[in-house]
Amino acid sequence: MIQKFDVEETSRLDVFVAKSIEGASRSFVSSLCDQGKVSINGTVIYKVSSKVHGGDVVSVAYDKDAAETVPEINLEILYEDDDCLVVVKPEGVLTHSKGAFNPEATVSSFIRPYTTGMEDNRGGIVHRLDRVTSGLLICAKNDKAIDWLQKQFAERKVKKEYIAVVEGVPETLEANIEMPIERNPKKPQTFRAGPNGKKAETYYKVLKHSDTMSLVELKPHTGRTHQLRVHMQQIGNPILGDVLYGGQPADRTYLHAHSLTLTLPNGSVKTFICAVPSSFNDRIDNA
């Protein structure tokens, strides 16, 4: 449903819309902007801090019932400078909106107030983690920084390390997995190993294990969608809780982005570490 509101005086866009829609929070308005659901005089506006002026007409497409249910989000910031910030994404939170109307807070909506000149639903997002994955994300504050950081990811200069709990014990305790990954035509929301896929390589090492589960270090040398999840499924050790790829149901998917090493726009080389949730070790110790 589309509502139109006449502006009488100058205000920030998010403040104006939040006041105009009964029960709406500014987090909800940020989500609407992420989805491209807010326009001023017919022009879609992504930046919540944009100004509206007397005589403007603001149009908003929104689900009235959802306005009261959008959760607030407050992410931990591990590092911040003039160009970027490193945040901890909890399991269950989207990195950014996927385009369809989805009134929920995302990493993108959280970092929006920190960014300059990036006015779309992925503004500031350099790389992504699946909803089910927790851990480190580096985000850019401006266009120059995002170009700098994304180039490092594209050229595979960024060192990423994940920790996972997988089912069983891999036959080889340390190895490289090299299997091309392609979209699964029978289930388009998933991927699979296949000869027509793109090159994908993952290093893994078993850190400790019980008779039924293993704590595994994973280092992707490429960055394919669902790469770690597909590769662990393919060697017969799916990630615990990853039901999409054959894992047993659990309280979460046991995959965590633990470490990130790269060169920042200011030229310094940094390694960021996010502690592994205690439940990961508990799963092995109590198996």
C-alpha cells in the first residue's frame, strides 16, 4: 500500500516519515529506504538523512501491520576510522536487503548513518555473510573506501578464517578442497559442486573432535556463495545446523567468521578477530 504525505516544514526524511506513520520507528523507516520504498516528489530516496522541505510530497510503500514489529538493531563495532568500520554480525541478521519488501534491520541499515554518498540498499557493504553465519564484516564509509576494499577481495588478497562445527570427523584431518561450485537448477536458492561451476577452493583443518563432531578451521581461497557450506557437505561433513546443506537441525548454523586480515585505505595492515561463541567448543566437549 502506498501512502502520500505533504511536507509542511523542513525535516530529516526519517524523522518526518516516522512521525507520519503511526507506530513506525526510525529503524523501520531505514528498512523502507533500504528497499527503495520511499520517494520524494517521485524520486526514490535511499538516504534516511535526506532533507524534506515545505511543499514536498513523500510517498511511502509499507505494510501497516509491520510498522510496529520491526526490531531495533545495535551491532558491536570492533574498529572504526575515517574510511571504514568493522562490525560483528550476529547469526540470523541479514547483511543487506535482498530487494523484496522485508521490514527488518540489516547490517546495511545499521551502518547507514556512518556512510557518506552511498544511497542504495547495499551502501557501505564490502562483502557479505549469509544470514545463518555470525562474525566479522568490514564496511566502507565512502565510495573511495569501498572501491579500495572490494578490490582486495576481488584480487583474493584478503585472508579470511572461519570456525565451524561439522558432523563426524573428516577422513583427512587437514586438506584443500577444490571443487567448482554452480547454482543448483533443481533448487535455485542453493548451490552444488559441479563441472560447470566456478573455481572454488577451501583449506580446512580439524582443531579438535569427539566421536561424532569436529571443530574445524576453514580458510576460503575463493569467495563463492555458500562455498564453505557446499564444500563441507561434499566431503561428507556438513556444518551442524545447516539443514539447507544436509546438516542436522540445531539451535543455529555453527559457522562463524573468526578472523579477517587486509590492508585498510589508510595503508595499515590489520588483523581483526572475533571470538568464537562458547557454544562451538561446548558442542564438541559435550558430544
